[in-house]
Amino acid sequence: MNRAGGWLALVALCTCCSGLVSAREIRLASGEWAPYLSEKSRHFGFASHIVTEAFKQAGVQVRYEFYPWARSEALVKVGAVDGSLVWSQTSQRQTFAWFSDTVMTEEEVVFHLKSTPLVWEHISDLHGRKMGIPLGSKPGRWEEAIQSGKLVSYPVQDIETGMKMLLAGRIDIFPLVKTVGYDTLRKKFSAEEAGKIGYSQRIVERIEYRLMLSKKQDPNRVLLEKFNEGLKKLKKSEVYQEMLRGLERGDYE
């Protein structure tokens, strides 16, 4: 082989290796949270679709795995998966994970039985109520009232279970992201049952949800930077606008 041919072969080999690196696949764990995250939804849900497209900008493929929420968080903590989506950023989670820029922002409201009208301005107005909290969720701004015993919290397996507990009168209030709550009511309950549940007009808070990557894997720090770059580009694109329109149409249900 002549020298020119040798250089061409070397370049071809390097290009091939580079392609293998850029096509890296990462494993992300999450739980059922339709229409944003679901093993049964198109693109695995709206939030998963955002993450997939943002990583695509960096040549990274994503494999989604679905577990109970508490287990997904635990897998990130020990480094058994690369990361998980989507989560609110807390000081406790920051001890074991790096957090991305905001993937999506949603409104949390309080679901309750329509037969028990709920008018409130401050958390103190809800003292004495029984509240459901999905396993793996953090109490957030409810924590102080729960710790002091002014609110009684009941852990629930999933959102469907929480809605059933509301209907049965086993809990009084169920704070949830509004879109997620209504998606569950549409899919899992009869029109008669769903019609018995409403939500208070007061917004509890607007929550920023992010991708978190395990600190147990050092390459994740650089990977997160690439993800944030891809996310920024995506949100400026027509692709993202079409995704938003798809969410409104119910494409991810």
C-alpha cells in the first residue's frame, strides 16, 4: 500500500470510530406520567420527545426504561442508569445528580370532589385535610404543614390510585399537575366518575421540570452540556412548535 493509500485508510478508520462514539446510547429511567411520560404513548410522551430531539442534536440516542418513580430515582442515585426524566430540582437530589436546563414548566393545582367545594388562599386554609402524594414525589411547599401534622399525607401508588381514593373519600385533596390529572381521569375513569372530580382555580405553583443525570458517571457532566445546547436549539425551532401543537391535539395521549 502506498503512503497516500495508508493515510486514506487511517482517515476512514478514524471516521468510523468517530461515528461509533457519536452514536452513543444512554439509558434514562422514568415513571408513568401521561401525557408527558408513558411507555404506551407516542414518542414515550411529550417530555420524552423533547429529550430525544435535544439529544439528537448531540448525536446521542436514548433508550427509555419505565419503573415506579421511587425506583427510577434510586437507580440514578446508585448510577445503575444514566439518568431520569423529568424531575423538579431539589437540594437533596442535587447530592447525586446534575440537572439540565428546564425541559418544561407546568402548573400544579389541587384536585378534590366537586361535592366538597374548595376555596383557599393559603395552605393554612387546608389544615386538617387528608392529602394524597404519589410515591416518588416530594411534598414541596406542602412539607412544612405535613411535618407539623397540620396536613395528613397518604402515599399513593400512582395517580389512578389517588383519584380512586378521592372518589372513595379516603383523601380530601390531591395536588397534581393539571394536565396529568385530567389525562388520568379521561383514560381511567368513566365520564360519571370523572365528572365528580374537579380542581381549585388557585394555582399552587408553577414547577420547572428537568432531566437529571447521575453523578456516579463522570461523562454525564459533559453530556449534560451537550443536552442543554441541543435543548436551546430545539426550543427555537419549528419542530418544537409542532410538538406543542401536538400536545394540544392530544397526540401524546
